[in-house]
Amino acid sequence: MSVSYLDKINKGNSSLYSQLLGQYRKDLERIEDLFVELPIFLDTNVLLRYYTDPSTRKGFSTFFIQNLASIYLSHQVEIEFSLDERNTVEKLFKGILYYRQEIPEDDTKWEAFEHKNVLGTLGRRKIEQLKKEFNSLVKTASNREKSKRVFPGMGDSNRRFKYPYGDFIIFHEMMYFAKEEQKDVLFLTYDTTKGDWLRKSGNVHAHYVENFYLNTGQMLYILDANSILKKSRSY
């Protein structure tokens, strides 16, 4: 089983594109149902915001507890979150339970979550291939149709990051998951300024939805975490 963002560029057609975009917009009208039904992947910045912005803790912890069984973390997100050795996903998980006064007597809740909801690595060979594909996308961006030049992680490539591949890897981790599990996926991110997860207007890049579908046969919903988690603060 293999997926590739690069391989599916320009492999769709206008009919499929319009169909998927129409379904996406229609499904967002029942967003509350989607959170009940679908796996929810969190971006690294959603986890980090819990520590860096105390005003978000109530909303995030409420959302996290309410949707615990549906929340997934990609391996790349776990790596990025743990770059600061003071941060670990386990510490965050237990901290949220403590914050919500749902302190477990043992580690069984964390062990169950880690086993089922924290993804393993794609493996060195796949990661190296994705890095090659990412570099190719950077070099050929100007050759593609303007509306489809943007790709996951493009904003990081423009900022001269030492390792700009993170978002591109996360996108593929979600594709592998969706294809294997045969499930649509929700992705929450605060990253709306670079324009390479969501447009700066907050709208989705429709060709991401198309590419994801061509690779997996499933839908991807990318949402601004700020608007979603604000609703949880009142609970």
C-alpha cells in the first residue's frame, strides 16, 4: 500500500473536483456530527498552544476529553512536540486529565491511548522518499497551475527551515491511516498564517481534498482549531 501527493497532482478532473468540493461544503454544515463520527488528527501547534496560551486550556482540555477515543496523533507530531525535552505526549495527556480532575489511578488510560491513537513511524525508507518528493515539489512549483502550486509544508520551505518536511510527512501519515482504515479524517491546526494548510482566508485548499481522495478514496477535512476549540470553552 502506497500513497503519494506528488504522484496524484493533476490526476483528477473538473467533475471530481467540483463533486468533492460540494461534498466538503455540505459536510461542514453538520460539523458536530463529523466530530462524533471521524478520527481527529491534531497538528503540533494545537498541542503546544495548551502550554503557551493558558486561555486555551479550558477549551482544549474539554474538547480532548470529550473526543478522546477519536483523537489521533501522527508520529511526526509526536516528534515535533517532543523536541523540547520538557514536552512529552504522555505528560500532556496526564496533565489534561489532571486539569479536568479526571486523574486515573494507574497508567491504563494513557497506555490504551498510546497503543491505539499514537501512530508509529512510516519508516526510514518512506520518509526519505517523501523528502525527495517534497524537494521536487519545491523546485517545480512555478511550473504548476497557480491554484495548485501550494502543497503541505510549502510555507516552511520558504522560511529556510533546517527540516521543512514535517507538514508534508503529516499529510502522508494521515493518508496512510485513511487508506488502511478506510475512514475520512479531520485535521485541526492553528497554522493559518503560512497559507499551506489552509488559505489565509481560513478556507481549505480544494486540491488537497482532491489529492487526498485520489490517494485514499476518503475525505480530508482541514479546520481552523481556533474556531473549533472556542466552542468548547463554554462547557
